[in-house]
Amino acid sequence: MTKVPDAVFLDRDGTIMEDAHYIKSPDQVRLIPGAAAAVKRINDATVPAIVITNQSGLARGIFTLEDYEAVRRHFESLLEREGAHIDASYFCPHHPTITGPCDCRKPATKMFEDALRDFNLDPANVAYVGDRWRDVAASKTLGGRGIMISSHMTKDEDRRKAREDKIETAPDLKTAVEMLFGLTDA
């Protein structure tokens, strides 16, 4: 039997909602079909669903913090309409060529470490799900289980790194959540 994770760390763009490149308006928010039901499955298991997202559009000046918050609120309201919710969101506003290096931009681990501390989580029993290698790489550094899903943003380099790191893969968030909760062998 699969052990239920203490929390699921989810990438946002390309995993739960469509990645429209630097989303600066709530009008651009589109949930990926089946994603709300997958998040609801996490919620129904009373497992925190925690978004961890890089938002370099802030550093690039493409959108403001107010724009980011408006998008986040709308994104969460669309999930709530489907009976799902996000327990917390952490974001990195940096980009190394603009703001210099930071310890939060994925694949760095600060946002994950903050969430582990804030929710008093066992790093060995959390899950990381995202459509890029950087979203799940912390599973190799901090512990836990990484599952990389496919999106139009998933590059061959991401797939190669996932194979090298022996990170599991799934075609979508629904399947990844089924894998986490022992509902499929996908």
C-alpha cells in the first residue's frame, strides 16, 4: 500500500493552469482540464496542496506584485468553484540575470524548505509534482517523491534529467495524484 504524503508541492503554470508565459491578468487564467479534480483529491485526503512557483515576470518588469496577486486570487477562485483549494502559495520573484542569484528560484530549495517549516512536514514524506525538472528536483535534495508530468513546456532536457535522477513521470496531474494515493500504477 502506498503511504499518503504529508503534503503535495505543486507547480502552478503548466501543472494546474495553462502556462501562457508571464501571466499578468486574471483573464489569462485557464485551469488545465482535470486539474481541479486532482487538487480536490489531494484536499479530500486532508493533505495540504501547496503551490511553489517561479515568477520571474516580476523581476523582468512584465507584471507587478499586484498583478501576480490578482492572478493568484482568480486562479484559487476557479479551483474553489470546483470544490478544490490551495493551502498555501510560495513564489520566487527573481531571475538570476536581472536580480542576481537567489536561494528560492527552483530548482533551489528555499521555498520548499519554508513550506516544510511552516507546515511542520517530514521532508521524507512529501511529494513534488510539476511539468519541469526544476519543479521536482528538490525531491532528490530534500527527500520525498517527485513526479514530473508532461506539458507543452516540458523540454527534452527536463525528461533526460528526470530519467537520470530516477524521477517518476506521469502524463498529467490527475495520473500523478492517482500514483501518489495508490490508485494506479501508471
